[in-house]
Amino acid sequence: MEKRETIRLDKWLWYARFFKTRGLASKQVTGGHVRINSNKVSKAATAVGAGDVLTFAQGRQIRIVRIEACGTRRGPAPEAQMLYADLTPEVAKEDRVPPSPRFEGKGRPTKKDRRTGLLSRADMLE
């Protein structure tokens, strides 16, 4: 029987460019925020290989990926994308977090906006 090729979980997450540093990947794993095949893992040195399904949070998104290859280095993004198959479901537009008001062109009110806002209050008109 052929031995399955494996790699440390934190190292694979770093190779696949899910985390900027290996230390951040390790913290995510030791914090108990990563699941392998639906089982919680708390050791960064846990061995993973092709076929394993990982579930973890990345920013505000929950990522679900299937490992396709172990990898040998942290290469460029196109090379890193070959290491996994993304199984994350598409988020419906109504489920997305709306952007902050500043990016909708609403930022801080001007003096004119404040003045008109104050004048429109009922107690100010009397």
C-alpha cells in the first residue's frame, strides 16, 4: 500500500495563501477555528493531504476547500490556487454585509446638511 503524502496544516494554509504568515495560520488552527472533515482541530502540526476538506473562517467569510495537492513551496497565487478546490457556496446578495456609509458617498455631513437637518426638526420650527 502506498503511503499518502501529507503536510502540516498550518504550512498548507500558508502555502495556499489563505493566511499572510505561517504564524497567523498557526494561531487560527490552535484557536480551534479550523475543521478537517468536520472534526475540530487544535494542533497546527496535524497532517493533511489530498482529499481532506477544510472549513475555516477567513475575514467575514467561512471558507470550505478540498485539498488537491500538498505543495512544496509558497509560490505565486496561480500556483497556490492549484492546491485546492473551493467548495464555498456563493453568498446571496441580500446576505452580504452592506458597505459602510462612507463608501456610498454619504460621509460626514456638511455644515449646510446639519443646518437643514436642525431646521427640519419640529421643536426648532416653533
